[in-house]
Amino acid sequence: MQKKLIALAVAAVTSGAAFAQSNVTIYGTIDMGYLYRSGDNGAVAANQSRHALQSNSAESMIGFKGAEDLGGGLKAIFDIAYRFNPDLVGAGGGLNQAAHQYVGLTGGFGTAVIGGLNGLRYGIYGKYSPFGNYSVGNFASMTTQYDRAANAVAYISPAFSGFTVIVAYATNTQTQEGGLAGIHTGLAAEGNNGDDRLYSINAIYAKGPLSIDLDYETTTTVGMGNSRLYVATAGASYDFGVVKISGLYDIINGEPDSLIGGNTTLDIGGVGAGNEYDRRNWMIGASVPFGKTSILASYGRVEDKTLSDADASKWSIGARYALSKRTTLYADYAYIDNDTNAAYMINPMGSNPAGTSAGVNGFDMGIRHTF
């Protein structure tokens, strides 16, 4: 199993719309389109081209959020969301996957929540990539990544002159505490052995056209001695009006024992990673608006310091056309250039769900509606 890196934030916590109401708000997204992937290079083996009809530029999901005014400026808040596959029926359809789900309090002191929370590192990738974390153009799928963590607590400070701080902790990022011993092959199935614990802090500056995120996090696995991974991520963007420029830089390091159950395939895009983990990820992007149309482009690179000849680059270009404030048409193309030992593939879902990657060329087009 691959090591997952995550920091925590809360989807829509900073959205005043949810807190201004005492009733429940129903919201969501449905996305459907065409996806094509093909090609091989580096360590990606030759395979047949793959066609699909599916969600591409966003997760299809439905959520329920609301707030109760407790008086004195204090409010109770909640948000419950589920993902679904709009192209499937029967066992594969329906609200088949939980998204973020939390309850908490908000007031003059800030916001505190507990539950299954969205990942901040994942959110930074989506915030500063012109493509977000979806479509063939996303950059999040080029790194060890997932979008949410279980058993999490987070505090979000009030904004001071554009600055906000998030502090978060998760007792086990993937399932209930004590529930991972089966995949940690070197651990006894007792107590909390195998729990992946996370500590993180994120500083955000957002004022006018400028946005900056700085995030630091560390994960440790209970019962694995010195098992620990560290990640530092920085993202920034500036909106000039005629063009919005963005970028991010990511450093991931692991200590010698930072392998889950002795697994030597930490590396989503490469081959066996040995007993250490050292990687740099970076991306630059641009979004150019032309009335109802936006042209998107990005270039990103993964630099593997652990393996030789295992770097990779990804080019992406796309367009969005707004039929209305809620309905958008999209089309994207992306290409991955792998070094000899790298095996990165196209994946429209940046969280890297198993079995969804294929080829080094990708094209998608479709329609997205939010409600």
C-alpha cells in the first residue's frame, strides 16, 4: 500500500453562505463527459487505448450543510457530502463514497471541527493548478496524494489582515483507529499499531489579487519505530486581470523506516523506492479569460532524488466555456514524458484511486453543472 501524505482543511468553512442560514442547504455537482487515454513511454508498458464516459473535470457529489445560531456570535455547523458515479447503475451507482463530513463550532474565536476532513495539501494542489484536482490536466495525480483523512480535528483561525492559520491533527488518516494492522505486515494486531497519525500547520495569505499558502506536515505510523514522512508545500498566485499566474513547490522526505509494512513501492509514479523517500514536485500554470471562455495551461515536473532516471514532466492545456454561472463546457489535453524508470500515467481524479490511471496521452470533454 502506498504511503499517503495529507494535511487538513475544511471544505467551505470560509464560505459565509453556509453560516448565514439556520436551515439546511443542499448543494452538489454533476459532471459527465468523454475520456480517452493512450500511449506509453518510460516504464509505462504499451497498452490498448482506453475510452470512457465518466466524471472528468470535477467529482460528482451531493452535500447537505447548515448552521444553528447558538447566540452570542456562536454557531454550530455541519457539512455532510457523498460522491456518486452518474454513469453507473446498480451496485456501482448511488451515493457510494463518503466525502468530507464534519460537525463543529464557529464564532469570534475561529472555527473548530471534527470528522472526516479534506486534505489541505491536496487543496493547495487544486487551488493553484488551473485545472484544479480533476480532468486529465490536473497535477495532483503526479504525486503521493489523497483528498481526505478520517478521525481528524482542525482549528481555523479568524482572518487577520488577510492571514489565516489552520492547525490540524488526525489520529488515523485512513480508517478507524486500530484498523490498519492487516496491511502493516510487520506489526502485531493489537492496540493502535498501524495507525497513521498526522500533524499539520498551514498559513494562508489572501488579499486582493495575491494568494499564498505555506503548509508543513508530518506523518508517523504507530508501532513502526522511526517511520515518519515530512512534507513542505508552498503555493502562490497573482491575478493580473488579463491572466492569472500560479505555481507550487513541494518537498517530500522520509526517514529510513518510513515504509508501510516494508512496502517498497511508496512511489506512485516510479518503481521500488528502497528505504528512503526524497522527492521534489513543482508546477506553474496560467488561466486567461476571454469573456465566457477561459484558456488553461500548466507545466509540472516530478524530480525523484531516490531513484535514478525516474523524473517526469507533464504538459496540460484546456478550455472552459460558461453557459451560465452553474453550467460549464470543458475540453482538455495532457501529455506525460517519463524518464526510463518513471511510470506516471494519466488520471483525471487527482486523489489516485486504484485502477484509474492509464496511458501518457489524455483527452477529455464534457459538461459540468453545480447546484
